[in-house]
Amino acid sequence: MTRTTSGNGTVARLAAASVPEHGERSEKAFALSDLRNLVKSGAIDTVLLAVPDLQGRLKGKRYDAGHFLQRVAHHGAEVCAYILATDVDMSPADGFELTSWETGYQDLTVRPDLATLRIVPWMPRTVVVLGHAVHECGTPIGIAPRQILQHQLTRLARHGLHAKTGIETEFVLYKGTYMDAEQAGYQALQPLSTENLDYSLDHDPVSDRFFRRLHRALAGAGMPVEAIKTEAGPGQVEVTFPYGPALAACDQHLLFKHAVRALGQRARLTPTFMAAPETGRANGMHLHVSLWSKNLSQLHAPDDEFEPSPTGRYAIAGLLAGLPELGPFYAPNVNSYKRFTPGSFAPTTVSWGRDNRTCAVRVVGRGEGLHLEIRVPGADANPYLALSAVLAAMDHGIERRLPLEAEEMGNAYRTGGAPLPATLTDALSSFENSAFARAAFGDDVIEHRARLARLELDHDLRTVTDAERRRWLTRA
């Protein structure tokens, strides 16, 4: 395609170049020279330099695009290290080794990963680039979410394997803006729809307009969706992305959530990715994972395209053994565990089965399309950490050649395997005492994540809820 000096023409060309082929997530990102052309033409004036925080949100700074090109692109920028050592409220807290009041809350450096440069169509004249969190000396910060996932990918590579991942996420749309919800004390929130619209193709005008804008925005960012569908819960939506490299899948998931929130606010809607935004409602983040050696899938048996290979069976066995000990990675908050209820399509036991949605691990597809759908993480999970837990457990099974128990043929809510942790307290105890977790992630990562879990538990213990008042105000 011929290069154009027109800003709008360059934007269109880059967006078109980002469209994936053959169902694969694109790994293409435009070059720094393209950004210079866009800035020179006036098509781009802002660069977002972002790093994922512990909760899986984008944190960073907005830069004048010219300043970014001159000073930041090749040298990085400093941010306070507490963005990787704080709770969801961004409250400074002691107990983290990375930074504290005792160390003066020093800076860390964010070095742009220029391969992640992409246009952000839901923001005017803006591009985003994700960064590597590094110490002043240049060494990676081991507790940073992207680095944690990279470590698990490196461990998997010693078996000659790499992972492909597709992420499928649910969220709920409520009427009104975030400010409206806050001013109402988060009470009496009204979902965008009031009935079960699972698989429905009859959508109200507001929903249809939001879906179209989201679809266009994500495609314009080089992240076209596989499907958007309404779910069973009132106001609930599910978005599925195509397969691709594991790190890119997580990077793009954070941008997807950023787009949902931005476009939702403009439509006077409040999207939430809470695992259990209401009693009896659950938002999941299902991870579709397959293992490959070069261009060959390693999950299906060579002589039976429907059966898992020995590597596949070891990987499933590792998931069943390891996931119960990694709860804070895929269910990080007190609310996360209210999603694990029978009959909710969220698993409650550690089991596996073929095309069985009551199981924690669902085996689907055939031949090279055979893959594992891990249904344990909630939509509130940090995707880098949830996927890291999955890959670490699969690696554990492959390394130890763990035997695989019989598949679940019926209702795993009634007859499944060992129960998943019922609370964050239970999960934290298993997490901190897990020799497997410490071997897979290292003590520094385990202690850092455990500290965050304790902050969430302390907040829950001190907070009187509306549910408590409704139950006890006149009865105590």
C-alpha cells in the first residue's frame, strides 16, 4: 500500500493494516516513523504511556506527542512506584517491599514497548503505548503484571511450547453515568435491559448504538472482536476476541476495558466488570488457551482430533491441581468469591469435561482447534495474573506428568471434584502456603500479591455495608 502524507490517510492505512487475517489476532503495530508523520500532519497530538497496575487498569501519563517523540520514546519516563503497590483506591500502604513511606515512595521507570503503539479511536488524536516497568538500573520489576506473565511464558518455553489465548469477558451496563451512580450511593441501579436477552438479536436502539460504536472503535485500534452478544442477566454483555499471542491478548484486554468505559460514559451508561455486581449475577472472564510448538498444536492427540494429547492431559491435570492454590491471581477481591455459586455458570469445583459449562476447565473444539476454556477467573481479574496462574498450573502438570482424573460427565455442581476456595481468606491461606506457587512465581511475587489481598480483607472487615443495615438495623 502506498504511503500517504495525509494525516487522515495515514490513520486509515494504519487501521486497515491492523485488521487480522485468518482469525489470528494481529501482531502488527505501526512504527515510530509512522507516529512522527501523524504528529507532523496534526492527526495525532497526544500519547498515552501506560503500565498495567495490580488491579489490571491502565496507569500512566498523557504526553504531548512531540515531547514523547523527543524525550520519552527511547528513554522512558518516571512514575511513582506506588502504582504497583497500592489498593484499588490508590491509597499508599505499608507492607510492600517495592515501595513505602520508609523508602520515600521513590520512582520507577516506564520504558515504552514500541511494538504496542496503536491508535485509540475512542479518544481524539491519541495513540497509546504500553511500557515495561523497570528499576533505575534498568532491570525489570518482577512484581509488575506484564513481567509476571512474561516469566510464565519463559518457563513454558523450556518445554518448547508457547500459548495462544483468546479472552471472553462479561460486563453489565447500567443506565446513567458513573457520577450519577456515585451520587445515588450506588443504590437502585437500573440495568440497560430488564429481561433475559441471552443470544437475542433484538436490541433496543441505545444498546445497538453502543455495540456498533464499540465494534468500530476496537476495529479501528486493530483489535476487531470475534463477537458481541447479550447475556442472560439484565444489561449483561459478552465480548469475545480472536486467538493470538498471550501477552498481546492481555494488553488488548486492558484497552478493551478502557474503550468500554469511555464509550459507556459518552452514552450515559455505567459499565461494570465486577465479578458479582448484584446478588445472583456473575461476570466471568473466560480464558481460551491452547499450546503450540512452532506452528503445530500440542493439545490434541495425533490419532484422535477430539481427544487431548498426553501434553494436553498433563496440562489439564496441572490446572486441577494448581488452580485451588492460586486464587488471589484470578479472584482478587472479596466480591470475586460471590460469583462462585451453583447454577450460575461459574464453577464451584475443580473439574474438567468436554463441552461441559459446569466445569472449571471445559475442553472444546477438535484437531488444531481443540483448546481449553478456563472458566474460573471473574471479569474483575487482572488478565495478566489470571493467565499467569493458568500457564503456571499447566506447566506444573506438564513438568510433573501429573495423571488426569476422569472427566466430569454430568453436573459438576453436584458431583465435581474438590471445591474452589469459598472466600478470599481461604484462598489467601492456600496461596501463601503453596510450595507450588512459590516455586512457580517466587517469594517476592507471592508476598506482594498476598499483601494486596490482606488490604482488601482489612477493608472488608472495617466496612459496614448496606446489606448489613438492611438485615440488622431493626432486628439487632
